[in-house]
Amino acid sequence: MPEILMTREGYERLKKELEELKTVKRREIAERLRHARSLGDLSENFDYQDARRQQAMLEGRIRDLEHVLQRARVVDRPDHAGEVVHLGSRVRLRDLDSGRERAITLVGSFEADPLQDRISIVSPLGEALLGKSAGDEVEVQTPKGIVRYRIEAVE
């Protein structure tokens, strides 16, 4: 079973989510089920059917999180953290064609959220950046074509 690389922050975030689901959310759904059962005929009771669907999704998410956390390997910041791009690095990039600058954080694939600028180390951009330093330039194949970046800073 392969390991899942994660940042310490990502691991802690998933642990917190798991605890919330197992305690608060399970209780909420159990209460919804109790209430829906009290309304009578379960075969035509939308509230009951909906609560059962919610319960199934909740239990699936709990299983997924438990599986990921069992396989997780937290990668702490290396001594040369500010010099070389690695898992957990915050990187400021300049698009060499548009001149626009953006800041991203490199994370494990399970933590990735491009809308929050959390980019997976196994994505084309993540792979291109790993091991590079400030001042290096990289090219990344995207659906829109090749994009060229210069690394402005590694934090």
C-alpha cells in the first residue's frame, strides 16, 4: 500500500475533519433519522430517504479519511526550506509571457485545491518546480499550451 505524502498542516486538517464527522455530523444525521422515523411510513418519507443518503455519504467520507490518514506520511520542512522547492514550499511565480505573479503552495495530491492555490506535487506544475530554486525558469504544458514561469521566491 503506497504512502500518501502530506504536509503537517494538511494532515492536521484531515484529522480535525475526521473528528468532526465522527462526532458532530454523525449525531446530527442520527437525530434526523430519529425524527424522520417518528413521522411514520418510511417508504414514502423523503426526509428519511434523504437522511439515509446523507448517512451513506458521511460514512464513505469517514472511511476515505481513515484510509488516507493510515497511509499518510508527513513530510516536514527540510533544513534548506527557503532555498529549494519541496513539499510544503510556498512559491512565488512570475508568468514570463503575461508578467503576472502568483503565489502557490506545493502539497500532497490529497491536499490539492487549485482554487486555493494549493498545487499537488504530482501535477505538471508541481513536478516542474520540485528541486528548483529562486531565479530558475520552468516550462509547464497546460491545456492552453506551454506556460513559462520564473521562480521569484521560495518560502
